[in-house]
Amino acid sequence: MSILMSAMSLLLAATMIIAAVMAIRGKRSLPISILAAGLVSLLASVLFLILAAPDVAMTEAAIGSGLTTFLFFFVLGRIRGDGHD
């Protein structure tokens, strides 16, 4: 792995840690916490792509980042009473 790839991996890992802390500590704003958790999954998929695992990256992007974030926002809307039965 080249120096550039190592530097990108470290930068992605540090950004993932910051976003994960934001997701955990965001007690007042649930949408920010949901978006931060989605960002962790999105950055993980980019890291998987750098590490030459495109199938895992696509699965993480689709399920971890896309579907899970959508599902969290859907449930949040239902809990807050925005959804109609």
C-alpha cells in the first residue's frame, strides 16, 4: 500500500471516529445523530473500496448507509406523529 493510500485510510478512519462520537453524543438532535451514523457507514464503504473490496463496499453503501438511514428517518417520523396510518 502506498503512502497516499495509507494517509487516505488514516484520514477516513479519523473522520469515522469523529462521526461516530457525534452520533453517540447527539442527544438533543436525533436527525444529526442519524446522519452521523449514516456518514460512518458511507465512510466505511469508501474505506472498503480503497482496501480493494468492492462487493463489501457496495453492500455497505446500499444497506448500511442508504437503507438504514432511510429506515431511521422513517421510524423517527412515525414516532413524532408525522406519518399517517
